[in-house]
Amino acid sequence: MTAKIAINGYGTIGKRVALAVKAQKDMKVVGVVKTRPTFEAWTAVENGFKLYTPSKSVAAMEEAGLAVAGTQEELIEEADLVVDATPGKIGDEMAALYRSLGKKAIFQGGEEHELCGTSFNAYSNYSEALGKDLVRVVSCNTTGLARTLYPLWEAGYVRGVLATMVRRAADPGDSKKGPINAIEPSLKVPSHHGPDVQTVIPGLPISTVAVKVPTTLMHLHSVAVELKKNVKPETIIDRWSPLRRIMLIDGSKGLPSTAQVMEMARDMGRPFSDLWEIAVWRDGVHVKDGVLYYFQAVHQESDVIPENVDCIRAMLQMETDPQRSIDETDRRMGVGVRRR
Amino acid sequence: MTAKIAINGYGTIGKRVALAVKAQKDMKVVGVVKTRPTFEAWTAVENGFKLYTPSKSVAAMEEAGLAVAGTQEELIEEADLVVDATPGKIGDEMAALYRSLGKKAIFQGGEEHELCGTSFNAYSNYSEALGKDLVRVVSCNTTGLARTLYPLWEAGYVRGVLATMVRRAADPGDSKKGPINAIEPSLKVPSHHGPDVQTVIPGLPISTVAVKVPTTLMHLHSVAVELKKNVKPETIIDRWSPLRRIMLIDGSKGLPSTAQVMEMARDMGRPFSDLWEIAVWRDGVHVKDGVLYYFQAVHQESDVIPENVDCIRAMLQMETDPQRSIDETDRRMGVGVRRR
């Protein structure tokens, strides 16, 4: 059986999940929902996806010359699972729609944990999503923290975590948001990221603060981990190196900032020039006075994409073993394939 | 007696120290050294300062139409103390020159502590500079940390400090440096700022990490202080509020980022639209689980200016009481005068 997946919303996340699902052998995209006839609606069609739209939007889409395969409800009816990639603030409404049609759905990190009651990160809690009807894949920042912290937590190294999130102001394709020449602290402390990580790593003692800066490429996390035992940087790096969704990089080898990291991703020739892996600077890993320090860069548009694919497999119980799903997702997408 | 001050270098720091010294009653600027006939040489003359230059530059300056009052050596001979605001990397050479002419000198934070053996912050260690020949006023970032941390350290609140420095990429008048759309971690951990703070607050347990971002206005520090006792945010704020060189601001009152903070400074009508005070967000001060969190913004071009004035008084033993020097400096410059 090939799982039938509907993609509701074809923006930053939706278009990426659509391509990632298309790359798998055990699932397929039955259609995508777009509400307005933007350039992204055209690229959906060019990528071979059937276009659906809410009934009130059919006329506008057809007027723009786009072939509409049916309504949003018709697409959802046809699917085994919906990946919700709609913009924020309509999660409740959408969840009610999926429930009324008896369909499973994945939400994204913009929604609250409470909407679904289950949050997801493939490394830390795949099994919790098995058979569930509604699951939230946590945000890009939370995914980044979970990927690098879980292996340390699992190993019993972590007494406490303080992470400073230096956040990009807007995505590269956005020209509406700022700041353009300023640094903006999130005056709410701790920021929401800490509790969010706890939805996928329960019990992790973590506190986070966040600052927004004028860049579009990636988020950067400065992480300080109070260690339970005196562990060497090499031991930490050894924990991370087998994990394909963590990419160890070297500042000393021409990658001093997020600019070069994303330039490397462009060289790799992936869809949208994405970097699905969390980039961790090997030469930025230090242990001083019982505290581990490291820096990681998070490609906010794409690190959650493989997580969505795994979450589909867990919810539809297509694969009960986390590692086998992760291996399959990564192999089909090309996650963890390094530069030569 | 009015102390005779020479300003060696009339760039970002030199031009500001010159105006601040000029504003005092117990000291005066006997001349400034400029090595090239840039626009800043002209503004020095327009501000009424006599222009000196190394002998090898006299011809070039006069050719450009600038009246040269004498050579660098002649100016130093005439002065009681030299404020060195020359660009980096010539500290050793300059220190040798001042020593050979038997003159006291202040260096800036770009130099190493070892050059002078004494580092200076008016709040934390004024008395250490009394009568000294060579003293270094610590950098903008170190000054910012010392101003807000010393009152907490003195009160016995501090068990340990972890500060994340989100640094501006370049000064507003600079178009040579980046990043322009990236976040660049300082992979050396801890960054040099922690040990630098310890040169003015010996024994303070502090660790710092630094990240550079594409903005020009101010640095921003995200500070986490492990507390020795459970202190309320209000108590912390009460420690800071009598101090004129700390400005408590509210994000909720239209000051969410460094952009608005510097816009406020422009409205205040100060020379160069400077903000000498460290701006601390009152609504960003939080205590959670025994850790104090706060954010502060540092105007990198100007926060060290009042410190230079106090350092002059200490070195020339014009005033042995720190508070009386600070009061005088602040009154003459207008430090701590808030918006109505």
C-alpha cells in the first residue's frame, strides 16, 4: 500500500514536504491545496502536483488560468493523512475539519502543542506518534535543539541547558519583516523554545532566551550545557557524528558564518538549496569548567522536512522502528550526504 | 590647575573624548593628532582643536589646506596626559613614545591588559588607576558588562555569569566590514570578554560567548546570572536605578530593539547622537529557578567616553573619590539626563 498524502498549503513548508514525500517509495502526494493564484501555485502544477482549493477560491484560480482538480474537502477525503502547512492562526479550524472528515493530520511548529497533544521529533520520540490522529512536528528551532541535545541527554551527560537563539529576522523570500539594522531581544524570558523542547524531550532541564537579528539565511544557537560528568569535546562529537541529521562543519575550513554554510548547501544541488541537517561547528565545541559550549546553525525553512516524512510513517504505523523510518527518509531524500 | 590633555588619534573614540574633555572645567584639550587629511581632520579644526601630526605627515596635511600647529611629539611634550585613540596594533610603539617623553597615557580597549598592567572602569575599580602612568580603559562590551554586573557582585548576589554578546558587525560610518546577511559565531570559547571583565572586577566568575550579526547601531548582551540568593527582579532594578550610567528602558514603551533605542538617543540631541549609558530593558529582567536574566544594549562608539574622563582624573590624582569624579563627569557631559 502506498500512503496517500494531501498537502494543505503550498508555501515554505508545504512545497518542501510535497517534494520530500514524492521522493519516498511508500507514500505519494495526491494533491496540494493553494488558496491564491500566486507563483507558488504555478510551480505546484509544474512539479506535477494536482491543485485543489477551497470552494470559494475555485473561480479566482481558474480565472488565473490554473487547472483546479477539486475542492480542499475533496482532496482531504481522498487522502490517508493531511500535512497541514497552512499559515498560522487557523489550526483550530483546520483540526476541526480533519476530525469531521475522519482524517489524520500533521501540524507544524507554529501551532501550540495543545492543539494535537503530541509533538514529534524523529530522534527523540518517534514512538509517541505511532497510530496517533493529530501530531505536531515541532518548529525549526526546537527541531535543531532536540537533534543535538537528545543524544547528550540520552547518554546521561546533561545537568542543565541554557541556549541563546540568535534568530533570523525573516525568510529569504520575505520582504515584509524586520529588523533591517537592529538587534531585538525577546523580552519574555525564558523564550517559548525551552518548554517546546520539553514536549519532545520530557524532563530536559532547559532554559532559552531569544534575540532577533537582520539576516534571512539561518538561525544560530549558542548552547551551554552544564555537564553531569567531565566529558571531552571529542566524546561529544563522537555522539553526534553517526547522526545524519547533524552535519559537523569546520569554521577553519572556510565556513565561519551562516553565509558560507548556506553557500555550501547551494553547491550540494538540493531542492531549494536546502540544508536539512543541523550544522554544528566542530571547532566551536568546547568544554570549560564543566560546561559544554557549542554553536549550531539551523536552516529554518527545511530542517523539519525529513521529520514530517517520518511522522507520516509513525502515524500511519507504516514503520514502528524509528531508525528504519529515519534511514529510509534520509536515503530517499539524500539527507546526510556530505560534500566530497 | 587645568590638566592639559593631548588626544592622539581623532577617529571614533578620539573625537568623542576630545569633546567630553572640552566639556569639563578641570581639564582642557591642548591639541589632537590626526595622521591623514580626512574629513575628520577638518571637523577637528571646526571644533576649535589645534591639529598636530607626525612630522612625516606635515606636508600632506598642509597641502590639503589644513593648518598644522606642530608635530605629534611637540603636542605630547606640552600635555600632562595623552589619551591614545590610535588604531589597533601600534600600542607598544606608542607606549614606548609616551614613556620616553615621561608622559602618562590612557589606552583603549583594543589593546591588551598587559600593555598597561592596569585596566579601568569607573564603577568597579577607579582607585586602582590613582597616580598610574599607563592605564587601559576597557572596551565598550567590557564596560557594559562591568557597569551592570559590578553592583550585583558588590551586593553578593552573583554565583556565576554566562553572557552572550550579540555584536554589531561594524560601526555606522564603516562600509568595509561584514557580515551583511549572516550570523557569525566566535568559535573561540569562552570569548575574550569574560577574562577582560575580570581585569576590572577581579574574581568575578564569568564566561562569555560572542556572535556577530549584520547591524551597525549597538551591541546587545543577553546575560544570565546564577544567583547566590533568591532576589526579585525589582531588587535588581533597585540596585541599578541610582546609577546614571545605566539607563533603564521599557520595551513595552516603544523601545523593542536597538533601532528605537538609538532613535531615542538622536532625539536627546547629544553630540554624535551618542548614548553613553548602558540601556537595560526593565521588562526583560526576569528571575527563574535562581537565575537572573537580562538584556542590555551597548552603544559601542560612546559608552567608554565618560570612563576616559574619569580615568584622567584618577591618573593625575585630580580626584581621589570615585563618586565625586563620576558626578562631575556626568554633570558636565549630561550623562544620565533622561527624556522627559
